[in-house]
Amino acid sequence: MISHYFVPLGAEINERYFKTLFLDVGLVCRICGLSMADIQGMEDMMLINSGAICEQLVGQHLLYSGKSFETPQLYCWMRQ
């Protein structure tokens, strides 16, 4: 049996580095200059901003999927 020592993600927080999430995916699209007509009219969905939009979508769902009385905790990894 292999045992590992795991450090909780919150133990190595560096307050100087953070990512922000908007309230809604629609706000991210608007700031990126995308409209619904632009997205629907594109045949190739490999947009430059697709990473930011996907990150926003996942973060937004993780924030609101927990219990309403718990403070949500999201962590990100950044290359130094």
C-alpha cells in the first residue's frame, strides 16, 4: 500500500497572484468584443478568446454549484 502526504490547495496560497471571474459568461463575451451573432455565424469555433470564455464558464459553475452558506474556494496554478 502506497501512502502519500498531500498538502491542501489552500495551504500554498500566494495573495499577490490571483485570477478574476466576471459575474456572467455574457459579460466576458461582451468585453472580448463578441456578440451572439458572431459566435453563431462562425464555422470554426477555435477563437482566440475561447480559453477565457471556457475558463469563465467553468469557474462560474464551480462558484455557484456549492452550498449557499459556504464560501466558495477556487484555486488556480500559475507558472512562475
